[in-house]
Amino acid sequence: MRDNIYMRLLWWVFVLPIIILDIKIYGQWFTKGKRLLSRVANPTCQLSIIANLVAAKAAVDMGWLEIALCLFSLAMAHYLVLFITLYQRLPGSNGVSMMLRPVFFLFIATPSMASLAWGSINGKFDEGSKMLFFLSLFLFMSLVSRPTLFHKSMRKFNIAWWAYSFPMTLLALASLEYAQQVKNGVAHTLALVLSSLSILVTLALMVLTTFNINKLFTRTQPNNQ
């Protein structure tokens, strides 16, 4: 991959817009811009942080360690601020509607991706990666132990359900890296359980989407009658 100019070009095509948006959006958050973080923050804001972490991991694969460190540090600095802001649930903040409650699973995706990215940068799944993995595991347990939080959003299928799949996949990948590093029965069992759960969730979503695809398109089309 390091000698493939097309891969490098593709990396810049995808990452350069992310960097530009980072400068624009993050700059508004800590200056006197109109979009105060305390007002617009919601779990989906973590997607920009995840994008930086994915870019950092890809940069390592191409031998750009310094760029990877830069993107990782940028992502983690803003993740810390965003996580604290969301954790406080400040008055006047942008809440999440009942139907979009599945996006709370993005809380799992960010530390999971961070553990994978740092493992690539450091060359092994070290203590830093393990701590991030444990954080994602704690957040996962916190969410699954509160099924009433997602009760209303699960009454009728909607596209927001796919927010379960991506975080579960990242958590499963992080658990596999953890199991390979620790090499004990508990870690391997945990990796097996999370990987199986991730596969089942993804397959279930594929089946449900297939059976409900007409309903999804019907909701988006205007009524001409």
C-alpha cells in the first residue's frame, strides 16, 4: 500500500475535506461563532471525530506516522470536549428525538475507533488502546442495560436503526485486537460474543431493511393524490 500512488491520492481526496471542515466547525466552537457547541452538540457530532480517527489509522498503513499522530491528537482533543459537553446535558442543548435514539450507540464507536487507531500508531494494542477499549465496553454496557431508552424508537422500523451496526462492528474489532494482545480465555470469549452480536445485528438490519424498503421510500415520496 505504501508504494501505491492511487491509494495515497484517494486518501487525500477523502481526508482533505475533513480537515477543512475541522478547521471551520471546530473553529466556530471555540471562537465567537453563532454555533455554540453547548447548543448544537448531539451524539452525531462524534462522526467528524471518528472520521479523523479512521484517517489516522489509514495514514499509518501508508507510512505517514506524523500525519497519523496529528489527526489522532486533533480527534482526541475535540472528543474530550465533546464527550464532557454531551455528558453534562446542558440546558438548551440540541436533544435527540425518540426515533433517533439509536444514534446514542455512536458513544461506543468513538473510543472503539480510537483504540484501533492508537494501536496502529503505536504498533501494538498497548495500555492506551486497552483503556479506550474498556471505555467503549463500559459505554456499551451502560446503553444495553437501559432498554427503555430505545423502547419508542424500536416500535416501527426506520433507517436510524443502522446506527446500531457501525458502533457494534468497531467494538467487535477492538475486542479482537484486545484478545490477540492479552491471549486469555476471557478475552477470547468476549471477542467471540461481541463479534457474533455484531454479525447478528448487521444481518438482522439487512433483512429488516429488505422487507421494509417500500415503506421507507413511501415515507419520503410526496403524496400526489
